[in-house]
Amino acid sequence: MSTLFENSLGNPHKQEDRNILGTSFYSPMALLYHWETNHSNHKHQFKSVIEQTASGDIMEDVHQDISYVDKENESPIFDSQPAITQKLTTETTVATSRTICQVCHTWLKINYSPIQDTSGNKCLGVNYLCHHFHTNQLESYYQCCGCDFTLTMELEEPVLPMLFLKQLEADRPMIRSMADIMQNKKEQPTVASTLSVLSTYIRDLLKGIRRNINTSNTKFMALVGMSEISQQLLEFIGFTLKDAMFIPPLLEADSVLEQRLKQINDELLVSLDQIKQDHGGAPIPINDGPLIKPANLNMIVGVNPTLESMYISYDDYINKAYAILGLTSGASDVLVNWTYQKLIDEHANTIDPYTAMDALTTIANHTNSNLLLTRVAYERSRGVIGRNDIGDAYAYFGVTEDVDDDKLLIGLYNVKCCDEPHEKNTHRDKLKIIAIARESITLLDFLKEGYMPNAKSIPDRIGVPAHLSGITQGIPVGLNNIGNTCYFNSLLQYYYTLLPFRHAMIHNEQFVEGEDSEPKKIGGINVDQSEIRRAKKFVELMKDLFINLQQTTEKAISPEYELAYMALLDEREEDRKHTEDTHTVKASSDIIHESLNSENIPVQKDIVGVKDPKLNTAHDTELDPLPSYEDIQHKTPDFIPEKKKECSVPVKERPSVDAMMFGKQQDVTECMGNVMYLVEAALKPLSKTTDGEQVDDLIRQLFYGKARQILSYCDNTTLKVMKKEMEEDFSHVIIDGCKNKDLYDGLDEYFFADKVENFQGGHEATREVTVKSFPPILQILVQRVQFNRATSNIYKSNEFIQFDKTIYMDRYADKNFDRLKHKRTEVANWRAECEQYQKEVEKYTKEYQMPIPDLLEATSEILMEYQRDFPPQEQAQISTALQLIKKEGDDKRKLIDGNIQKIKEIKHEIRTQYDDYKEKGYNLHAVFIHQGQASYGHYWIYIYDHIGEQWWKYNDSFVTKVNENEVFQDTTGSTANPYFLVYVDANRVNEYVETIATKEAESI
């Protein structure tokens, strides 16, 4: 439970809320939010101290609201802004507002010149919806560009140190409990009684009443007590202890000491008010004096409540978009539209137009506002683009922004038009964005004329970049993108760093099959001599590439087209399709449809392997393996309907190299499946089964582990708990790219108990997976391609998945399965508890356009704005309603913050649950990145040099050093995110990987 003064020393608000507005221009509400979060680890809650007259009437205290200064006789308050001072000195008055934060007692001082004849300092600028404040190097000075309304804002530390209040809280209870009062227990000092008495002492001094305080007085001992902190507080106020008496200070009117005591008293009253709020109806000894009310700063800075509220989204990505425009996420669509135009009109000195367009687009998509979506469409029609548009346009063509050849872009555009003619308008729009961003006359002329001047040949149209010379020793060599082959380049760079794999390719004559090799199977597929010869050719091409990577003097080289062709195009699939299409058979889509709707289809847990025939009994559900590399490329997701194939007898033709390169933006894992199959087909088997299945070779020794899958269920007939087990090989692990998950969460879902739905032959079925032997190279696929059943569309999940540089797999080891059962159960219970807290948070933050606490706060602000327009009797009713609204808002905010804190605590417990199991460690070696959408994009890879302790970014022909934080950065809001992770056994790193090649180079 948080204490009264805890927040002042360390924080209930999210750290991300701080200074989200990094702009130099603000709307009125954005300016307030900036100062409420400025230089603080919490959001300031500013209060006003309101004086009451002897008759009980309320009057505004000079400390908080408006104090007027005669400009003719006083020096300017804006000494640091001489140009503005001249403008202000033409006014007759300058007002000062002072408010205090209820959390940390920081004072906010605002100096401004009230706008005459307006309600709430509203902007008088022509065509201005509200003030549009600008600031310069002097961050505390603000001026509206529409009406020259100016103000300064300054934060001041409290006079009474918060540490004193914290020590007081540690020394005594906060209030006297109701139980103590009912039982007439002896009165003891409380925080509330001490602060109340100290306030009384100060108010007496301010009235000119000086009385010595007897420390042995019964009432003093009951309410204040003679402790170390009591003495420190009294002496800080100005009392002097002498002969067991506290002697009051001498006080002169209008002295510095008098102002100091007034401020201390205000700070004490704010603390008492907070105690009263926290403890409801408990008796709080507060003497008659100033009232503490929420500060009405909106009126001072000229907030128009119909245009913006204090609502702040819980989505930092959305908040950042509003902040770029100098707004908060409580801004109306009308204000967003107006502000955007105002900034564009001023952009030479204000904002980057590309960034402004990104912000407008993000807000429009978030709000789904017709006004803003129309504005975005209008801007695009004028050729206005954003930086996100530029990145997506390059990714659409499979290249990066550093490509320096317009001919390559035109070539990519032509191929896309050839392969996807119905999407020509999209292709043109993407190329137009790039042309505008590059200010390329060549591209603009091409889009206008339809051809590229001086293009003499197909190579000119495709425009493969020339090799760059002058490679620096110790820097890895890049691979030129010879089409949409960035994923293949990433894969080649990754395989090149695996020492056993690289050695086997370069010295393949020691490892490949001979001319008289026996027939064999790979993944159940028969491999004959012609297939082996094709595979050996592929391995030979890999050898040439790897040697070239080691010996070239160029910064980048190009893979052979034949190598790319063989890796990207599965000729086995092409052969099967050709054979099937030459016969009149039932349409494959019908067969698939029947299979997918069969009730006997078992639920699949994604593990690669071979099924145990002993498990195939009449009532047993088969334990299905995840597809192996060779199966991945043929798998059709069960949610994507196929079109029926026409029965015809086509002539098999090899696709053109250009169409294959540019038209097939294949998935990394599909490409990986082709490569692994070809390498395995070429390699001599180290072991085969009796039916010729190749079960041991270099590939399996590098990438494959052995898992045990356990199916537990209650038999429907006997009601006995049954258990089935099966061992199988796996080459990689698949985790879902879901929100609010880290890598361990995904792995836990993969290995730990998982319910099996629609299980035939039993109920309460669960499936668990353990690892009997781990592979040296652990590959983890983040499944980002998702299916929206509501729209029947495929989309890419861009959720951030946190992963560590070193992970430990002991919790998944078969040897630890039984002993960790209790820990797994605890984690499952914690996750269920965490989900409940998360649902409750989302209930109050996601179901409406704004979180419930912010909605209530905005309602309260509107009521306060119009309260004075009602008769006194109705004003009293509104005051009661405001109190109820505030209580409800505070309760819900505490509930949300409390649940968020509990979620953090539970996640910490989950993360540390297995800290004593850290024998089987894996170090991160490579991270594949995909930028773009589900149907297109660009790949690159980060690879770690374990010897030099340096991360390298391989982006086709460009290889550069990067800081480690770039690899692990939070990618929320970006379309560039990790797609495939590679870890290496921590105890065998030097045996298996070498990023900067030296060992193999010396042996060539």
C-alpha cells in the first residue's frame, strides 16, 4: 500500500508519461501537460489554496491565483526576454498564479497578462481556434503566434523538505483510528494531529500572536510529542528550544520570513487535505483556514474544453504522434486538423513536414475520423508523404533507402507490373513516393513517360548495382541484392558464420555422396541419383560463394543466379505440380476442404519428428509433429482457401530468372527448407534406417534436438487418467508474436501443458513437451503472420517480443520435468492471475474512446467550466456531483495503477521462477529482421561477433557495425521487427560459430 509521501520520492505514474512532448510548440492543454510531467517521475496534481473571510465567504488567495503588478512602477518580470518585455510593458497589469502539487509540493508559478474582455484568456487571433504557443531557447517562456498572449512558467521546490514529512510518517501513525476513539484510548501524536498543530502555530504567528510552547504540556504531548522529528520541524519553522520551551521567532510584516511561513503553512494544509482524501470520513483535526481546491489552470492558459481534454492515451505510440503536433491525445479531430495546417504553414521554423504527415496519418488511423482520413487523402493527392510512407515504399520493392540506383528501382517496378498487373496503381504509388523522397527527376520522368530514357537493355532496366571496391580487413563482405533476394542473402550470411557448415561446404568433397551412392529418403521423400547430382551442384555453388566471401577484395559480391534459383525454387514441388496437372483428378482444393473439415484431424503441437507407430490404436489420437524444413514450404495454412484448379495438361517450363527473382518474395523458412533439403540430399548419411531414411548427418547434428511429447487425458470409458508418449526430432521452435509477451512466455506456451481441444477418446486432454537432447544451434521462429477471421485477411503482427542475450533452457529439459512440476503449476496460476488483472485494466482503459478515469476527469472539467452559470442551489448539487465523480475517478485510477503494478510483480515472479536452473545456457548469435507487411517486405540480419564482442548488420551489400541496443530495442510501432532468432550453445560457441572468418580462410 502506498504511503502519503511515497510518490514524492519515487512514483505512481508511468515513467513513459514524462516529457512525452518534446516539441517547441504547444496547444494550451499540451502546455499544461508538459509542465505537469516536467522534471518529475510523476504527474503533478496542482492545487490552489483558497482563503476564506471571517464570514466564511471564499476569496482567492494571492499566492495562487491573480496578483496584479503596476507596470509603470515595477521592473518588468520578463527580464530575460527584452523583446517581449517591451510588448508586455504596454499592458497595465501582469498576473501571477501560484499552485502547489499535492504529491510532491512543487510549486508552479505562472506570470501572464490577462486578455481583457474574454472568458478564460481565450485566443483573439483571426482564424485561431485556440492559442498556439511557441517557445525558444528559454523553455519557461511561451507566446501565442495568433494574439501575442504571453506567459512564463516556473517550477519551485517546496520550502518544507518532503524528507521531513517522510520521517514524520515513519515516526507515528497517519491518523487516530476509529477503534481507538471508540475505546477512549490515550491520545497519541499522529501525522494529522502534528501537521494540524504546526499549522495553528504558524497562523498565530502570522496574526501577530507569539506564545511560547511548553514541551511538557499534556495537549502538546498528545498531539505533537517531543520526538526528534517534532523538534526538527519546529526549529525549521523558526522556533528555538530553550529550557523545555519552544520560543517563537520575531516576525515583521512583509518580511521574507513572513512569506516563508505562509508557504510552509500552505504546504502543511495540502498534506492535511491529502490525508483527509485518503482516509475518507476519519476525523482529521483541520482548523478553519484556507481551502484546498483543484487548480483551474485551464482558464489561465486559455484551454477550450470543446477542443481538447486532459485525456492521455495509454498507448505511447499514439501519444507520440499527438506530441509531434504539439497536442495531447485529448485533442479533438478539428483541433488536430487545424494544428497540422498551422504547423505546415510555419514549417520552415517549426516542424519537418515528413514527420508531421506521419503524425497526422497515425492519428487518423487511430481515431478513424472521417475528417482526418479525408485530410490525409487530400495531402497524398498533393504529393505529401511521410517518413513511414518512404520506408514502406522501399520495403515494398525489397530494397532499403540507401540504394543509390534509380535503374534498379525502375527494374523492380517493371517486374511487379508484369507479375501483378492488377496492382499497377499500387506499384505506381509506391514508386512515386520514392521519387518524391529522392527528388529524382529520372523516376518522375519515368512515371510520366512510362519508360526510362537511354535504357538500352534488360540489364539497364533491372539495374543491378555495381560492385564496390576497397574492402577493409576485418569487415564482413556484403551480398548484392540481385532481385527480391534479401531474405536469401540474410540466410547465406548466417550459414557462412556456422563453422561446421562452412567447413563442409568449402571441403565438400569429403562429405558429399559418391556417384554410386545408394537410394535414400529425406523426410520420407525418395532421393534418387538425379536429385543427388542436383544437390551436389548446389553445394558446389555454395563452396564457390563461401570461398569468394573469404578471398574477395570487394565490399560486396553477387551470389550466382543459379544458386539463388535452386534455393528459391523447389523443383520437387514443380515436378509434383506438373505430374498432377497432367491427370484428370479431383480438384485439390476439394480434397483439402474435406481434410480440414474431418472430425478426426488431431490438434497439432508444433514439433518436428517421426511418429511412433505403437501409438496408432483405435481410440488413440495421433501425436502430430511440426513440419520439418522440407515440409514447411508445402504447407498450406488451414485458414486460407485455395481456388479450384482447372484440369489441363500444361507444358512444364522453367520460370525465367527475372520472374523468379523479383516475383517470388518467399519466406525465410521456406527458403531455409529448400537449402537444408539440398544440403542433406548431397551429404553422405552417417546413419540410415532400414527403409533408407537418412537420420544422421551434419545438418541433423547442427540443428536437430530430440523431444519427448506427453499426451495425458481422462479416458471416456474407464475414466482413468491415460498417458501416451512419443519421441521425435525437432529443428526449430515456433512461438507466436503476440502482445505483452517475451521470449520465455512463448517458449513456455510451446513446451508446457497445453489443452487439446476436441480430443477423440478422452477429455481433459493436455499435451506437454520436454527436450531429451538439445541442438548446438537453437533456432526460434517468431510466427508473425496471423489470420483475422472477422475480415478473412492475413496480416502481420508487429508486437514487440522481448528476448535476452543469453537464455536458459533447463526448465524444458526432460531430466527436470518431474522436479519442476510444482514450479510450472505456479507459473500457470500466475499467468491466469495476470490475465485477470490485464482484463480488468483493459475494461477501464480500452472499452471506451478514453480510459474511464480520464473520461470522468474530462466530465468534471466541463462541469466546473459551466458551474458558475447555474443558480446557487444547482451549483451545490453540481459540487456534490463533482465530488462523486472525483472519488469514482480516483478509485478507478487507483484500481488501474494497482493492477498494472500487480502485473509487473507477477511477471517478475514468473521471470525469476527458474533462476536456480541455469546450466543449459544459449547465447544469441543472429537475429533476422523483417520490415513490411505480411505480403511484402525487406529482410536483413544482425550477427554477433562473439570474439570481438560486436554486432554487425548485414543489409544486402551494406555491412556495418551497430550498437547492441539497436538489436534489442523495443520495436513497438515499427514494421521492422525480429522474425527468426538463432542461439548457440553457450559452452560451445567457439566450436560452432565464427563471424569474422579466420580459421577456414587459413586452411584454404
